[in-house]
Amino acid sequence: MKKHFEKDLPEGYTEVFHMNAKDKKTGLLFTLFSLILALIPLAITFPIYFCIKKLPPIDLTLYCLSLLGFCFSMILYVICHELVHGIAYKILTKQKLTFGMSWSCAYCGVPNIYVYRRASIIALLAPFTLFSLIFIGLLVWFYSFNGWLYVGMAVLFAVHFGGCVGDLFMFFLFLFKYKDKTILMKDTGPEQFLYQKGIEVL
């Protein structure tokens, strides 16, 4: 069985990267890129519907109820997103989790251990993969019989896509820059630290 984490930082490891989502500059950049990412599913899903169909009329009462339902769904999604991170970490490490929220993000972390690259990638991508499949399935389902539900789901899909900006950033960092399998990540939730073996800091 492959080892997924270390309780203590092994000898010879050096910190090579640090990201803090609570940092004002980082938080603002992530917010900007989150909005850009959110436009991608909207640019795909909206034309698919509106080029072929029209939305049915909706009265004020139904509109208000739909808006309340959307707000509730968005809060529920954020909670579920972090829970999926937590479930992935728990399965891989069985260690204590931490959950919270700051002005820039909601978060889940495992602050007391150092997680290897492969397990880190799995935990990072778990919510993005799971909820992307769920939202795509619901969009296909709602397309055939309810236009307003389709629109609401498309917006939720966009919120999901944009909300994964931090996870996707760390994934692409692993994919293109930190490719060593022995890389370790300390994930406190809002902060991620990467450690690499055999690197000297001048």
C-alpha cells in the first residue's frame, strides 16, 4: 500500500511554495479568475438552450420561490464541496480535519500532516470531478422538460466551476511545475505549503 502522508516533515525537505487564500492580493486574484472561469460553462450551456428553446413565462411568486431555492442550493453546494474534500482526505489519511470560512473562501484542510502529491491531487479534484458530473447530468435532465430549472442549474454549474479556482490552480501547479512524486503538501485549509526533497534555498 502506498503511503499517503507523513506526520512529520522528513529530513531533507524544503518549502518551495506557499499560498494563502486569506491574503488580500491572492484573494482578489482568485475572485477575478473565479469570475472568468464561471463564464466558461455559461458560454456553453446558455447558447445550447436559447438557440433552440424559449423560457416559459413565470409569475412573481414563483420567481421569488425560485430565487430562494437557488440561494439555498448555492449554500448547500458550498457545504457539500468542502465535505467532499474532507471525505477524500479522511479516506486517504484518516486524520483530523479542519473546516472554516474566510472573506475569500470556504475551506477544508488537514493541518497536522504532510500529504504526498498523489493523495493531494485526489483530494483537490474530488469536488470538481464529482459535482461537474452531477451538474452535467442534471442539465441534460432539466433541458428536456423545464427551462427555468435548466437556467438555475446552469448558473449553479458556473458557480461550481468558478468556485474551484483554488483547487484547479493547485492541481495545475502539481501537473506542470511540481511533478516529483515525493512532493509533500501541508493543507491548513486557507493555506497550502509545498515541500520538495533535495532542494537548497539560497
